[in-house]
Amino acid sequence: MKNILIDSGFWYAYLGTRNDGLQKVAKAIYEKIQSLGCTLIVPFPSLYETVNTKLLKDKNKAAADWFLNQLKSNPKIEIVVDDKYRKAALNITASNRDRGISLVDNILRLMMSDKQLRIDALITFNTGDFIDVCTKNRIELVNESFQS
């Protein structure tokens, strides 16, 4: 694993803003990928969801400070602008409402299909929305079953 795309749900778990018992798992995954020297690919839509929805609204100041500091100072975090994926993701979301995949997840799915980004793995706790695109693009799925 070299370049790892991060889904918002992972950050929710890691930062303790979910009540599903995944924080310990998320912390173990984060430690493992840090020890491997992986680059974390963080798309802007995930930032919007994580910072606005979970950290600032939940008033979790310590977690917000840590996360925002990591985004500014960690050289192994690459923030990716999503401009070139937005229109296509919106069209996919509007035309496939039965599948129930969010606009943000459709942006991530398009990013994984973009060979220029060179995504090697995806960290998500929402495997069902990504298994097909990961398999098609030979992207490793890192989730709660990931072994340290």
C-alpha cells in the first residue's frame, strides 16, 4: 500500500464521533498505515463532512484541533481537490438513486477510477458502496477486518 484514499466514516470512527465501537479499530489501522509510510489521500468532500458535520457540530475541540493540525502539517496527507469529479458524480447520484450511494461516495468512486491518482487502497467501514469499484481497479479495501 502506498496511496490510501480515506472515506469520511474512517475519520468519524478515528476521531470518536461515532457510537459504533470502531474507534479502537480505526486507531489500529491508522497506526499500521503510518508505520508503513503510506500517503493518505483526503478528498475535499471528506473534509467537508468530517470537519463540518462531525467535529465542529459535535463540539469535539480536541479531536478537531488534532485533525486540523494533521491536515496542515503532516507531509503524508495529500488533500485532493474534487472539481473534475463533481459534475459526473452529481449525474451518477441523480440517475442511480435506487442504489443509495451518496454524492460524496460517488466522488470517491470516480477518484478510484482515475489512474492519475494512483490509489492503492481505500479505508472505509462502508464496504458495500465501494467493493465493485475497488475490485475493478485492483484497489485494496481496508476495513474493520484489516489485520495489523
